[in-house]
Amino acid sequence: MDAVPMFPLGSVLLPHTPLALRVFEPRYLTMIGRLLDADDPSFGVVLIERGFEAGGGDERAMLGTLARIVRVEAGAEDLFVIAVGGERIAVDRWGEDDPHPVADVSPVAPLAWDEDLLPLRREVERVVRRVATLAAVLDEARWDPDAEVADDPVVSTWQLAAMAPLGEYDRFRLLGSTSVADLLERLSGMCLEEEPVLIARIADAADTDDGDV
């Protein structure tokens, strides 16, 4: 796929998960306007590894996700865009930002499900929801910990990865998973590492509240 419109962000978009954007920079307003006239209004999302979302001059990851626009709402000086992540993409070459970033990209093979992974998939869901519930206590949940996920096991695994209260570097590592087993194992390990940190923070917050009484 040549000259794909690209939207570098300070966050990672995982496949089969929603993306909400407030678009206000002229270059990206132009990009969205052009996409609305396209048969397939899709753009690539990659993580900004260094730099900022606004203004350009950033360093961008070479792995990302294709996002398809599903809704656009116009504000006074901006656009509110809702998109959904699709297939993963590898950036082969960046083009000129004229006026917005574009890149030649290649699709990354989708993850294939193995029924033998079902017990692990169920256990990982329990871990993710448990840790997401802890994050919700701190008002840091990415998703509702009780949110339903898709019936498709691969789609739901990506959705659980999006639910997990992890930093963008960890989410980028998840994006690079080479198999469903790899994704599940990484996701479980990251959440189990985060769990005692969240428990300690909740305890500290409770102690602070008690001290204020």
C-alpha cells in the first residue's frame, strides 16, 4: 500500500479497538477531509517514539495499525473522529509530509487462533479484568473492567489488551506479538507485574484519606 495517510500519536492503537480523535491541526483536517471522499476512509496510526503530536519533527515507530473512520462530527474549529483499528501494518518508507504524513506500508500477518489456547485465554481474561478493576479504583481504567468483548477469540484478545492498564511502551510491545500465545503470555505477565503496584497505590491512597479525617 503506497502513500497511505498516517496519523502519528502519543498512544498505541491496537487492532479491533476504538480510537477517538480531536483533530485541529490544519494538516490533519486536510487529511480527514480527503479521506471522507475516499471509498475506504482509512489511515495508519503509529506511536511517536520521540517528540510531540502537534507541530511535526517527531520520531515515529515503524509498526502500527490501520484505522478505519466510522464517524466524524464537526466542531467550530475542529473535527471529532471515531475510528476502529484493523490490521497491523509495517512502515516500509516514510514520504514527505505534504501536508500531512504519508507512508508506504505493508500488512502484517494477522494472528491465528489455536483452540489449545482457550484455557490460557480464559485465565488471561480473569487477570486483565482483575487488574483493570484495581485501576478503576484509582480512576485510571482505560475501559470499563466489566465491558463485554467479542466472541471471536483473536479479536477479544486484542480488546483485552486494550483494556489492560498498561503504559504505551508495553502496549507497543503487545502490538508486536508474533502469535496469539505470545500476545497472551506478554499480556498476562505485564498485568501481573502491574497488579502489586496498583494494590500498593490503593493502600497509600486509603492511608492518606484516613490521615485527612
